[in-house]
Amino acid sequence: MFSVGILTVSDKGSRGEREDLSSGAIKDSLAPLNLNIVRQDIVPDEKDRIAQRLTDWADSGEVDLIVTTGGTGLAPRDVTPDATLSIMDKEVPGFGEAIRAYGMTKVPTAILSRSLAAIRKRTLIINLPGSPKAVTEGLEAIIKALPHAIETLRGEVQNCAIEESQGI
């Protein structure tokens, strides 16, 4: 079982002025992976607050995966990827590439998303857009790779080439 943190980044959501529908879309989309939501929060679109929450959760050792929603666009206050990049150990570019490529088959403006993935310690962090539809589509694009990525970070995968040739 994987442990997950869901972080919604929204000025209005953090003030209680907008209902957070995207975290529910994350839960629904990840349900087939047999996960345990251990952390969930809403923070405003402030780089330092986002970075601190990601750092606290990743460094706690309690979460295998952090999925953020919101703040990945081009608006001045869209700073979630910037916060993630500021605290990461490694970037994992394939996730963002896959999310945008898949999204573009649905809507041409998906190319504007700055969705990305990174690793901090043994935690995979994935930044998704803020709309429930974009969250669902983004996770559809990457869900099959998540278990292998998390197992690798946990040290449970010894030889990727052998497992891939066996269809694992």
C-alpha cells in the first residue's frame, strides 16, 4: 500500500471561498492503486508556503507520493512548480511530458501547463493543474508508471531491466 499526501494550492480554496473538487478527483483517480491518504491540506498560492508543506511531508518519511493540484499555469500567482523545483533532489521530466502530451489530445491549451514531477528524499511529488478534469486526465496519463516509480524510490525494485522484460 502506498501512502499519499494531497496538497491543493488555491488562494480562494485556502480562504474557504471555493470548494476543493480537485482533491476528490485525485482520490478517485488513484483509488485503483490501493493507497492510503495520510496527509491532505489546502494552501494559498505562495511559493514559500507550498515549498514548506512539500518539505515537511516529504521529510517526514510518511508519504510515498505527494500530488498537488493547482498553480501550474501561466498566471503570476501560479508558482507550484517553482516551489517544487526549489526543494527537489531530482526532477523526473517524463511525468510532466506525458501529462501535457495526453492532455493535448483532449484540449490544445494543455501545452500551457507547467505540470512536473520531482523527487525529494524517497517521495515522488507530482504537480497537476487545478481543474478536476485536468487532474483526472493527468493521472490517466501516468497512473501505470506510479507503482514502479514508488517501489523504486522505496528500494523495492532491484533490476528494472529484468522486471520490464518479464512484463512487470
